[in-house]
Amino acid sequence: MRKVAIVFILAVFLPSLVLGWLAVRSLRDQELVLERQRSLFFQSVADNAASDVQYAVISHRREFVSQTEAILANGEPAVLAMNFDTLLQTNWPMAEVGFVVSPGGTLSSPSAFNRSPAAQSFVQGNGAFLCSRESAEVYWNVANNSKTGNYAGPDPNVVVANNNTAQPQAGVESKSWFLPQKKSSVQRSVNPQQQLQPPSKGDNQTNDNQVSKLAPAEAEFRQLIGDATEGTLARFVDDKLNVLFWYRSPRDSNFVFGAQLSLARFVRDMRTWIRPSEPENPGKSIWRESVSRDPICLALLDDKGRPVAISHPNFRANWKRPFVSTEVGEELPHWEVAVYLMDPVRLTQSARTLKYTLGLLIALLLLAIGVGGWLVVRDLNRQLALARQKTDFVSNVSHELKTPLTSIRMFSELLAEQRVADPAKQRSYLNIITAETARLTRLINNVLDFSRMERGEKKYNFRDADLAALVREAIGTYRPHLESAGFKLECDLPESALPVRADTDAVAQIIVNLLSNAEKYSDSRKEILVRVSRRDGPLPCAEVAVLDRGLGVPASCEERIFEQFYRAHDSLSSGIQGSGLGLTLARQIARAHGGDVVFERREGGGSCFAVRLPLVAADVRL
């Protein structure tokens, strides 16, 4: 038993505890892992939306190219250049101002004779730069198949860089050559709550996520565009963003046609575009599905961190503290697409709910392992105890068989060899042989009946009978044996019949087993009382009680004495004969009849075993 328990603990219980400890330990990081996964997902939502915004700007540039070609198809470029501003605004409302840079580096349009307030402001802020009379800091983007012009050597205030540090986005054009970019660490206008990049290794441990990935290039207009065909320039004039498209037509590549994008009209379109429920937004993208399904709000922020378009118009938040955000790109420098949690507590609650659910599951599994282990150990103990009881049963039965066989053999040999001539002694010896034979018969019948019950083969022949008469007959059969052993047997039988439906032989076996049990466990006071009575109540029954003045039953053994092979007093050590099956069979037979056998302590010492059988229905109606 000890070896089995040690093997079980080492092979099952300890590994289960170790696994449970590791699982509980991993739960501490589960909340952070879930928040990290959700943050990465929302970051991808912001990235996709920023890519769509960037592509929208490029789409407008392509519309500008198409409109320019349509205008130039109506005449010579040199002639149309003077009125390009008016013609472009008439045909393409997205243009705030149209401009033309002539081969001589002069601004042909807007015309000096017909300048609106918007055109005058444009010329004042961008004229010198477009005419290449001064350098300016710009964010720029051109088509992939274009080439840059040469620039006059490196400036000590600039570094050569390849595009920006942001990853290229699908469907969006980007630069693939080298141009001077200003050394700068411009702080972003927003401060995302989720910092998805590790801190840098600098002394101040500044997080890269707080620094813009867009660096402006400083150069003249001619230097920037080189021999390219088209592109986009963005620059801040008086702290106001100007997005400029430019294009060289194959009709006359010396003229550079351009337009300043109307950000007011662009923002108005974005307000409709960013709402996933609008019918003008066909198709399903990742960010649209997420905005429709998840409790988030998507916002397009300008360079000051102010929302210009939001997916949920009634939503309010600290716009400079989004959950995650992504910069749009060079087309709209320092503009960002930001994601806000409409219910910030919900994400934490979801993570905690998952944590508690997994913790409860782990606890239940550990509990199941513990209970299962306890049940296995308990069953193992029961099986080992049963094995010991079976071993004791074999020893007890061998002893039980040997004693009467020895007596039968001895007295039969004396009679067979005619060594005893006294008729009285001969009759005494014959009575002993008969009693020992009956004892052997009861023992063998008990073993056979128990075996049949274990296999479910025990059959009963039920019929109407009088319990008082059955008890009287069983006592009459067993009385000579008890009296010869010096017992005083008293009977208290009712005068009226107690009708029961029973197998008479089986009930007689119960009575004999109880009498035999009282005989074996009697002490010096050899007194046995058999009392038959009727018990009234909700279910009337007949009771046969066998009372003795014997050793009694030890405490805590009142129910165990009915277990198979169990004996409160071992026969080999105490000298009390028995196989441990008498009470087991008595209870099983009684329960098969709808009754039971119970034990009660007798006042003044001794035991009381009572068999209770239900009365037949006819008697109940009386």
C-alpha cells in the first residue's frame, strides 16, 4: 500500500501540482498578453485606415493629372498657363489654387491681374519657393519611376536619408532614392496610451513612439522635382499646411502645372468616408469591420491633434491621448489616424474575465485531479482491505470446516469401531455428529448463497406466509443445539398471525444466522430472547428481534459488521468461530424482501439484531 501511494504521488499528484503552479503563474501575464494582442489589432486598424487616407490624397493627385490633361487638350500649354488657375477650379472643385511654373522659373499662374484672396495668399507664401528663389522645408512624394535632380553637395545641417522611417503601406507610392533631410526630432501632436515600440538606448530613454517618423527635406523646388513627372509636396506656411500637387505634361515638359489641395473639401469628404455605416462606403476593409463591430472610435487628427473627422460624431475624448495611432505620411505630415476606446474599462474587464475564467478552470482541474486521486487511493484502500478480508475469510472458513469435520470423524470412528457400548453415549455422539453436520451445512449454504448473490443468480420463491409461524419453526429446529450448549432461549411470539410475502427458506436462514451470531458472541451469560412484534407507522411491518447478553459490537462498527468478510472480533485471535458472511447474507435477503436488518444496543449489555419485513397489503387494510 505504501509503495502504491508513493508511486501515485510521484507519477500523478506532484506533476499535476507542478503543472497547476505553472498555469497559475502564467495567469499573471495573461491580462497583459490580451491587452497587447488587442493593442496590436487596433494598431493594424489604424495603419490600414492611415493607408486609405494616404491613398485618398494620391487619388486626388491622379484626378488632378487627369483634369490637367483635359485642360491642355484644348490648346497650347503656354497659352492655357495664363488662365490655368481659373480653368482648374472650374473643372475640379478640389483645387483651392492652380499654379503654373514656366521654364524661366516664373509663376505664370495665378495671373497677377486676376488674383483672388486665396491666390494672393498662395503666391505670398509659396511664390519664392516655386520659383526656386529660396529653399524651404517640405515633405514630398513622387512617382516610383521618376528621377531626382542633382543638388549642390551636402549641407552640414542635413543628413542623407532614405525616405522616412515608417514602413511602406500597400497601394501607396513612396520614394526610393536619397535626398537631404533635416536633422530633427519633432514631437508628435498626440501621445498614444499604448507604446508598442521598446524604449531607445539613449541616456534619456525617450520612447521612439513619441517622435514623428516624418522628417522634412530642405531644398529648392527645381532641386526637389528634378526630372520627375509628377508628385506631391507638403509644407507648412505660417503654421498652416499646404498640400501641393505638381505635374509635367508630355505636351510640354518645360511647364510644371500644379494645384493646392483644398483641405476643407478634403476634410468634408473624410467625414463621410470615415463613417462605416454610410452607403457611400462600399466594400469591407479591416478597419471598417472593426469600427462596426468593436467598441472603438476612429478619428482623423490634424497636425495640431484636433479631430477633423470621426467615425462616431457624438463621441468625446481627450483627443491627444488615443489608445493607438498612426501617422498618415508625407502627403499629410503630422496628421494621424487615432483609435479611441469608447469603453476603456471593457478591455480590462475582458482581460480580467478571461484571467478569472482560466484561473477557475485550472482550479477545477486541480480539484478534479485531487478528488480523482483521493478516490483512487480510497478505492485502492478498499480493494486492499477486501483482499485482506478475503484472505481472512479463507482462513476462517478453513478453521470452521476443520473443527466440525474433526468432531464428526472422531465420533464416527468411535461408533464404527464399537468402542462405546453405552447407548446413552452413542446417542450423545450421534447428536454431536448431527449438530456438526448441520453446522457444516449452514456454513456451506452461506458461502454458496453469497456467491450466487454476488453473481446476481440468487432466486427467491415468494409466497404468502405467517412470519410468527416461520420464526416458531426455525427456533424449534435450532433450539436443541442451543440448549445442549447451555443457552437459555426465550420466545415472545404473538398469538395473531403476521402475514408477509416471503421465501420461507430464505427467512428461516435469516433467523438461524441471527441465532448463530448470538450464540457465537455470547459471553458468560448465555441468554437469548427472540421477540416477534408488529410495528405500526406509515409503512406497517413485522419485526423479529434476536437479543443476547454477549460481547456487543465495538463503537463505530455498527454498520461495518454488515460488510462482507468483516468481523469485529477475529476468529483466529479471539477463538470465536465464523466466516463473516452471516450478517451480510441476512441483510441482503431482508432487503430483497423489501425490509432490512438493523443493529441496536441492548440495555444492560449485549446486542439486538432485528429483521423487519413489510406486511402484506391485505393486512394493511385491516
